[in-house]
Amino acid sequence: MRILNIINNELVTNKQKLEHELERVLNLTTDTTDEKLDLSIKLINKLTQADADISTWETYINKEKENK
């Protein structure tokens, strides 16, 4: 089904955007160390959630395949 691919692509794209944003924040030279730290931790938390979302989605898809 196309919707399954769309959902998968959306989850992966979201994770890639977060990774890119984290890289950008780490390379900033204008922010203070505290600002960079706060932004980095927030992004890492979002990345952790994105990983969990992808893992949950993959588990769901695998169970659906087994049921067919």
C-alpha cells in the first residue's frame, strides 16, 4: 500500500531533518556553549523519539506481514 510507504518515508525524513539540525547546531559559532548545549539536548531527545517511532512502525509492519 502506498500509505505505508508514505508513513515510512515521513518518519525517516523527519529523523534526517533532526540529524541535520543537530549537526548545524553543533557547528554554530555564534551561540554560547549553554545555548548550544540546550539546543543539542532538545534535538537529541527528539531524535530518540524519532528512533522509537521508526522502531514501533517497523514492528507494526512486520506483524502485519506475518498475519497475511
